[in-house]
Amino acid sequence: MAEREGEVGMGLESSVSATTRVTGPSGRTVEVAEGMRLVFGRGADADLMLPGDRGLSRRAGVVTALRDGAWVANMSCTHALYVESDGHRIRLPRLKDGEEPSGGWFMRRGTALVGSGAMLDDGQPLRVVVTAREPEIDLRAEHSGPRAKGDSTLLPLYLDPMTKLFLVALLWCRPWLVDPTRTTPLPRTPEIAQAALEVTDASYELERFSVDPAFRDRLSARVGEHIKVLRRKIVGRGLARAGSRLSDEVVVGVLLEHEIITLTDLARLDDPVWCSRQEDLWWSGMP
């Protein structure tokens, strides 16, 4: 099974959701539900195992199903992964330093072929098919960020919602998402850490956070590491001028202006499934 992974307009808008299906070279087809992700590769721990190709990593790539399409990314630090669509072959960025993928291929609809160079050359690719469902009437104009721009795009930066990094980024941006004047102070690392405890309903850890300085410092340091990763990603993807000082305000401004974090992402904070997934990520095995 796959893992569980602006202003609001008041005009009458139609929002179209998508269905994502992934078919392996063997013909096995998996439908990936919205908000879920499917990891594929040679390893037995992959959701969709693709044996035989030594040019493919054990956890080679991931397909994340979004409301308006699908996102394909390379999960390997060492092996190349390609997407072929509309006659073009694109090499996806490799994973760096064990982080979550920061670049990938977004497809709103249609078919893309995914795999190593040998898989594509031999006609044995992974096939990702995205079809649009019937449109639903919505009273709000949904802004899904750069993921919804164009039918197929190599995006400047993408954060997987099913990661701790995404929660940190969302909580960091939250004050400016609800305050378009951007005069509300941004939270510091201890405040983000405390908010993460509140979002994941970690009542025991929240009480400990208030009385145990060592625990508070350790958790704040974990948040600080995620913030460092966000800064590195922004620099690495060319979203800030080289040599510029990446203050909190600059980083959050980049995340919002490039729609890496959007107003609609705030709804995740009230989604019990998503919050439960974040709880598992943050607190499983926490000493």
C-alpha cells in the first residue's frame, strides 16, 4: 500500500480533482489516493517493486497524488531517474544529503513514462497516468501554488506535505498567511516547536516542553535543523540571490511568493489524518 502522505476569491470557480494510477512493467496497476504517495524501486520495502534493473535504486522514486495532479521525484542519491512526456526526456534531480526531494516533475493530466535510462530504452518503464475527475463547484478559488502551473513542469522547489519539513515550513509561514500585511512577527524555533506539539495533539510532550528545559532545547534544535534545510534548499534552487542574508522574513517571503506554502495548506492543520501522520513522524520513538 502507498503511504498516507494569496487571497481567497469569492467568485464561482470550478475545481477539478485528479485520479493517479501507476502501472509497473509487469502490468500491475496501483491507484494512488489523493494525499498518498507511492515509493517504487528494486527493494522489497518499496510500495511497487521493480526487480531486475541494476540502474535503479532500492528506493528509486516516489509518486505523490495531489488534488490537481501527480508529482514524481527521484529518491536516490546515486542513481539517475528520468521522466518521458510529450517526446521529451527529463532527468530528475537526485536526492541530496538524505533530504526529501526538492525538485521533480508535476503532471496535471496525461501519461508520463518513468524509470532508469535502460527501462525507457527497453520499453519497460513505470507508467504514471493522471485523469481529471468531474469538476466540482466551489465558492473559493483554490491556489495550489506552482504545482498547478502548466501541465508538466520541473518546479523550482517542492515540499512533500507528508514530511516534518513541511509542517515546520507551514507553521513558520502561518502568521503571514493569515496576515497579508505581513506585520505579524514570525515565530522563532521554540514557538514553532511548541506549535508542532499542539498540531499533533502531543499533550504529554507539550507538558514536558513547558517544564523540561533540556527537552525544550532538544526539540527546538530539531526545528532549527529543518529551518537550516529550508534555507539551503532556497539557495540551492536559486530562489535567493547568492550572498544575500536569508533572514526569517526573507525565507518566509520566498516560500509564500513562490507559492511553496499557500493559504489552502492551512486546512491541513484541521485534517485529522494529516495530523496523525505528522504525529507518527515527530514522536515515534521520541525519548
